[in-house]
Amino acid sequence: MLLSAYEQGIFPWYGPDDPILWQSPDPRMLIFPETLHISRSMRKIFDKGLFELSVNRDFPAVIRGCAQAPRPGQDGTWVSDDIIAAYTELRRLGAAHSAEAYLNGELAGGCYGVVTGRVFSGESMFAAQPNASKAAFLAMAQYLFSRGIAFIDCQIPTPHLRSLGGVELSRREFLALLKKNV
């Protein structure tokens, strides 16, 4: 059901006491290979090798980190035990992927999402250290784009995602693009 939802541009997002709520926001934020932006400060972090970066090294730790991360202005998390179980199964099936940023051997941040066709739908990220989630996300984006992913669906527009190269598309434009790439 989750994979079918992603193929239709829908994803789950709800509070801990809510029933499952399916979302399809308008507008939608996407990052394309040509719009991905790595700031000067992040380039310096990459050049210094501050973080050890990996892809699909420890999906369970990343999704647990996302579940435990405090979210300003939000009570609890939508990354419930059911969500963890469902996305862990998607990882087992090869559809969910994670990126990790380690600092001194400890997981300092990460992100995860789902691939359907040539689309990566980013789901959540966390940082236990400054810039760790951003480093993991950028490593994931480069990994995905080098393997033919057409775009990253960031779902909800935010200033942070805009700073990484996110562009807004209307739901109608997004769904037309999605249809060509799943």
C-alpha cells in the first residue's frame, strides 16, 4: 500500500494519536540534479572530511533517530512503531534507503526515504550534531542522482530545503512529472 501511495504522490503523515492520514500537499518541493545546491560552508565540511558518510549502512538506527528527534512546534512524532516496521520492511524489499553521517564513530545524523521508479521521496531526517543531517542528505542526493534518480520529492516546502536547491511545483505539475518517472 505504501509503494502504491508513493506512485500516486501520496504519503503518510500524522500525529501519534491520529488515525493514518495521507498527504498530497500543494505546492510540492522537489530537488533536481541541476538545482541541488551545496553551500560553501558545506563544501568546507565535506573537504575537511568532518563526517564519515554512508548510504544504507544502518537504516534501523536512522529511522529510530528520526523517531526520537525533537521537532520544534510539534508534539511527539509521526514516526511511530508502525511506521518504523513498515519502512523497515520497505528497506528489506530494497525500496527504502538511508544515508548516515558519523562523527567520531557515532551516528550524528541521517535521513531516509523511498524510491519508486526514478523518484526518491524523502521522509525524515535528524541531526544529533550540527550539519549532520544536511551532510547525510547531500550525500544521499549525490548518490541517488549518480544512479539516475530524476528528482527528490521533499514533499513540504521549507526554507531549509529551498537552501539545498528545492523548487516548488504545483500539485498538478508534480503529479504530471511523477507519472513520467515512476
